[in-house]
Amino acid sequence: MDGNTTPIHVFPVLCDVCRRNEKNVKADGYCETCRECMCMSCIETHENQSDTKHHHVTRTGEKQPDTNNHQVAKTSEKQSDIQNYQMAKTSKKQPDTKHHHATRISEDTHEYSELSVDMEDTRAFDMCDEHANEPIKFFCLSHDFLGCGECVVEKHRTCKVEHISDLARKYKNGKSFRDLISSLDKLEKDVEKNTASVSKSYNVLDFNIRTEVQKIEQFRLEINNYLDQRQEVLLGQLRESELRHKELLEELRERCEQIQTSVRDIKAKLNIVGSDTHLHFIVSKLAEMKLKHLLVQKEKVARIKDAPKFTFTVDKETEKVITSDTLIGVLEFEQLTTQEYLTEGMTVKKALTTLRFAKEPGLSCKSPEDNGFCYITGLTLTSRGHLLLADFQTGHKSVKLVNTSTNTIESRLVLTGCPYEIKSMPNDQAVVTIPHQGLLQFLDVRGNRILKGRAIKVDGKCYGVAHYRNKLIVSSHCPSKVEILTLRGQVISRVEYSGNGLPMFKYPNHIAVGFDGETDVIYVTDRGQETVTKLDTSGRIISVSRDKGISLPYGITAIGQGAFFCSYGNNGIQACDNTRGQGTKDETVAMTTILKTKDGIRHPMCLCFDEEREMIYISSYHGKRSANMNNELQVFKII
């Protein structure tokens, strides 16, 4: 055999095209572009079709031209490629192939274990995640999606789809790839700044703790031994808070380091794939997708600028009367909880009015125990990315935990009354309103179970609720008002009347906390006055929005520097961008309908936004006329 040429196939293989049609035909060649083995009949068809006639097909036994000094290595590589590909195809029938994909992303922990893939086996990047052992050959321009032929047929038949071989040659020297490298470099620099900021906050916290300890101890010297026990209580609180907050800051620092490691790994992969434009395109597109997640994580870490401040306040009565039973002081500090700050605010940068959506498969909200149709009035995401639903239906009066990945209800908890709105809290907790009993019911969401916690009684029928920095914002009827409460139910502030003495609300329903570009704000929908009111986090009125697009507003969720809300009467989802008002002056804010009846929206009741997946979940209530539509959540993805 000539030393410069080698037959392509070294053992019998079957035609991949015929195998899909359940026929076993010996392969007579191999298409490098499609990375498939083919029989002579399929080769002739392949070479005569307009979209594949330019593909590089090598027939069995065909000798390669001696075009460079690396021909033997290239031919050997092609042999290995065919063998590996044929073995991958054959392995579909093996029972243990599910264990071969050890590099998939863990959705619960968001760990990027695929970054540790052995870079010598770059073929791991061009295999489809959804269809085992099918190579990635197409790119959907409509959805920015990499997939195999089966993906295109199943989900992207009507999209603008290009073959990767037609795009890959231009991509490496194109603007998109340059932008990717530029974004990675910028992210790396930004994370370095965030790391420095976290380290500085750590030192400030340490200094602040030492200072406050000295104040407590100095004041202790001026009182008698009667207060020894109280001193130890306060110091214990301070030390416990110091440990907790240092641990959280250390977690922030580790998160920054993880992002840096991810960026370096991505850049390393881009360097390793070298001149293989096919793999280079795939690795680059995967990097673009990963970059979105890393940018989200960077934005979240960047929101924490300063260490929480602790202040010891001397009790005046104790100064006057040493024998007083009044506490000598209290510690005031801003609570820093990892789960909370990681979900504060939204990182959507586009103008809300320009967002476009693609409809995804719906999620069932009806459990086997439910009799009749559902009435979902509250939606919220857990720290694991699952959904908590409040089912207001009289016969159900339950809270449900829905696994969004498997579309299954993992837990159902029946309450003493019908729940209305539900919101997640830090440390795997949640709070739900029970209007007709005037109760705020706390819940523990542990693994795949919902457990009932304590409950607090409030004044009036509480409907809407939101959690913000160890406080609860609650909307109530009878009387109509919005209150800011401590977690024990004590009233901090109340919004009941406008500046002219008239009632501020008629039927305030749902509440959301968001960011308007300048500060954190509270949104309140009022179906009675058909308004969306914006408050600051102290309860002061910023603006009241009225618009013809607002008809029976219900559920609201913060997104970007604005909010989406359900316009029940108009069968639509409305978006509003923020403008700041003056005092109690009413304003007309430009509202835009982003989802309409033609998108399948009818009588929307509540919604929530999944920042990580860029998904919107929407519940509807059609009454008995369309009972089945009440039992499914609609899902839309930002594109």
C-alpha cells in the first residue's frame, strides 16, 4: 500500500441514512460535512441535491491527493473520525449510554462541570444534547440555537436555519467572534473589580465590628453587674452576625473566582480548537450562550457594593435608671442573605417595549387530588428554579410545587383558607396570603416538599404580598391600603390616603419589588381604580399610572427597569417603563401590549419572570366556560 495514501474505512460500516429508515446497507463513503457514512445510492442523491452537492464526500478506497506533508496524519484522523462516529451511532442500542454524558449542566446547582472536559476530545462539543449521538450540524438564526437534523425537524422547521459548514468558515474572522472575545475580556476585568470591592467590604466589615464591640464594652463599664447577662446577649448577636456576614462575603469572593475560572476555560477552548472551523463555530456559540449566564452572575455580584453596617444604640432609660428592665440597646444592621441578593433586580438590558417572545410548551398546574378546574392567583420561583403556585379555587385552597424541567407537581399543601398571592423568601422559605382569614402564612420549601410554618394575623383582608430586606409589603381590602411590616407583623408604615385626603386604593391586588434605574421601588396593581402605583421602599408615593391599556390589572412582575403586568380585561400582558412622578401627582405612563390574544393570552391572572432562563410564566382564569385552560400555565421565552 502506498505510504502516502490509506483507504478511508478499515472495517465494515453501515449507511447512517439507511439505518434511520431501519435498513442495514453497507457504507461506500463518508460525508465530512455531515459527518455521516453513506451507501452509494445515498451518495449519488447527496451529490445531486442543491443544498448538499458541495459537501466533501469520500468514497471507500478513494485515495486522497498529496496536497501537503501532513496527508498521512489527516487520513488517519479521518479513519478515527469515521470509527468514532460509527461507534457512537451503534452505542444508541447500549443500555449504559446514559452514563456517557457526564458533562451536562446541573440545573439545580448551575455548576459548569463541562468546563473540565478533556480538551483532547473536542468531539464532545459537536454532539446534540437532546438527541444522543447525533452530531450538531445546523444553526437556527431565528432562535440562536445549535442542533442536529432531528432538532430542526421537530422544533425549527419554519425557522431560518443554516448549515454550520456554510457559516463556520466566515465566523472565526467575523465581527461576532471578535465581539465574543471583547465581551469575555471585559467580563474578566469587571469581575476583577468586583473581587477587589468584595475584599474591601470584608475589611470595612471587620473594622466596623471591632468599633461597635468597643462601644458596647465601654458602655457596659458605666452600668452595674445587673446588666451582665444582657451584654452577653448583645455580643453574642454581634459575633453571630459577624460570622454569618463574613461567610457570605467569602461566598461572593468565591463566586467571582468561579466566573474568572469559567472565562479562562472558555478562552482556552477557543484556542485549542484551532483551525477546525466546524468545532470552532460550535465552541464559540456555546461560549456565547455561557457568556449570557456569566454576565447575569457578574451583575448580581456587582450589586453588593458595601459591607452591612452595624450600629449599637444606647438605651436612654438605662442611662438614667440602672435598675430599669429596658434593654440597654439594640443592634441595627442591614441583613445580607445570599439567596436574597442573588434574586434582587433584573438584568434584562433591552427596552421592554422591544422584547420579542417565542411560545414554549405549557406547564400543568392540576394535580390528581384536584376536583374541578384550577384558579391560580399567585406564582413565584424558588431558589431551585421551580414554581410555587397559589390555587385560590375553593375546593383546592392549596399551594403546589411544580418542577419546570419535568412538568410535574412534586408537592401539594392544603391550607386552612384559599391562598391568593405567594412570594419566595431567602433560605428556602415563602409567604402566602389567605385573604378571608387575614393571615400571612409562612412556608418552608425543603427539597421537593412544602411544609407549613408560622402564621401572623394582619388587619384587613390581605391579598398582595412581597418580601424586601427583612420586611413584608402587604396590600389589603377592608380597609384598602398597603402596609410595610416587620417579619413579626408590626406595622412600619402605611399607605391609605393620597395627599388630598382621598383613599389611595380601591382594590389593591398584587405587589412586586423592582429597580427603576435609580432605586428599588414597589409596584401595586389596583383593579378597582385600574391603576399601577409606584412607591419607594419607605411607602412614599412616586407615581400613579393610568392608561387605556390598563383594564382590571392583576399580577405584576418586575423586569429590567420596569414591570410586566396582567391586563385581565384587555386579554393582554402590558409592559411599562419607568418615569418618576412628583408626590401624589397622577401620571400617564406609556404602556405597551407585549403579548395579546393572537399570542394565546386570554384573561391573564398572574405571572412571574425567570431571569436565568428568560422565561415568563402566565396563569389565566376563564371560569367554567373554558375550564381546561385554567389548568395550564402558558410559557414564553424572550428571543
